[in-house]
Amino acid sequence: MEIINVHTPRGLVLKGAMWGDNTMNTVVIMMSGICSNVFQNELLPATGKLLSENEIAFIAGQAMDAFSFISYSNTVTKTQTTTGVVNDDFSQVYEDVDSYVKYAKELGFKKIILAGHSLGSNKIINYLANTPDDFVDSYIVTAPIDLAHFFDCIKDKKMYLETAQKFVEEGRGSSILPFLFMGFSPMCAKTLLDFYNAENLKNCPVVSSVGETKSLKKIRINGSFVIGSRDSMTNHDAEEFIRKINSYTKNPDANRVEIIDGASHIFYGMHEEYAKVVLGIVKGQQL
């Protein structure tokens, strides 16, 4: 594994990770979800290891929300920028994905497969629906979330939103809230409200009906959809959830749908099984 520096137009230098190198023809770029990085999410190194052993490069696309709180270099301001889930800017989702895709393109890979896990899947749907470029050959959407349903699953949702709104009204929008978001990360008041209202990520509203499906329809290429049968973000029917998302694409019959029996949203204890599914998808496209 090699740590890579991915430059964004706004100057922020994102820290990703790569297995393999550009002597390999194909690369899979996987955009991760909230607090999901190569140190905390074993799904990423497990997939990177297996793919690179099979002559397929793998890039863990870590955006600003990959870490709870971390300092990044900024080549525009010439300063260190402290960001992360704590004060993420969800309006920059497209730019972050685009930066990783262009990074891979500049390395000379002949085939780019864009993947995502959890919120990372919603990010790549947003990118694929809006990019004017044709750099990506295929995609792998893994365990996407219905953002409104995701918030509905939070036991303290009402308290979260009311407290954040109170902070903003008092001019304390940049202050860290007095609780951990979902028990795992600090978050500023404005960031929590921006996340809740992130229209660019409400592109899989198959449970809540809050959002839009036109982004899925706008994707010009075919791809794959993967989910664990025990994914807790699917309203208790993972297969129906993922097949319904696929149904909104331009050509659902041309896409591949994979259900990993017994796997949870984060594929806990089943990272290698997930990696094997991804390998099978990629090898199937190479035939």
C-alpha cells in the first residue's frame, strides 16, 4: 500500500491509498463513507490486497469525511486546513470524486472502474450523473444509503437537529455539538444540518421517497450493485432495496446485482468475501 496525494481544484490535498501501480491496465477507485479509511475500515485493504494480487490496481478514495478530524495541506492558501467529518463541506462531493478520477487518468490507466461504499456510493452516483467526461468505464455501487431513511434510523434524530438548529441560531454554527454523531464522531452544528439537507446525496430514496432518482437515470454507462443481505440501512429488505435502486438506471437489465448472504452494511467479518465479489465483477468485464 502506498499513500497518495490527490490535489483538488480548491487546493486541498486529499490523502488516499493505492495498491498496485500504473503498470496494471485496470484500476478500481473506491470512494469511502463517513469515518471510513484504510486504518478503520478493513474492507478497503482487503479489497486492495486481493485486486492487486490479481494485477488490478486499487485506490481507496478518501475524501474529507474519511477521517473524523485531520489536517490537510492546501496548495492555494499555503496553509494546513483542519477538516473531516467534524466540519465537512458536502457541496464539494463532486470535486473530490472528480479529483480521484483525474488522478487515475493522469497515471495512464486504460480502464477506470469507479466504486463506492455506503455514502461513497451516493457520491459516485452524483459524480456519474453530472460529469461531462467519459473517463470511467464502469461502476460498482456498494451498500448505498437513502439519506433521509439513514437519519430516520438515528434514535436521537430530533435532539440532534434541534440542538444543531439552536447552535446555528445563536451564531455558534461552527461550534462542535455536545454529543458524538451516531456515537462515533464529533460534528459542528452547521455541518450536521448541511448533511441532513444534502440534496446532492439524496439520490437513492427508495425507502423514504425523499430525494430524487433522476441522477441514477442520467448515468450513461452500465455497472454493478452490491449489498449485504443483512444491511441495516435497507428497511429490512436488502435485496429489494438494491434492486429498486438499479431499476431507476437507464438500462437495469444490463447491470449486475450481487447479494452477499449474511453480510452487514460494513461487511463486518466478511471483507474477503466482498473483495472476491469485486474481483469477479472486474474480471467479468475483462473477458
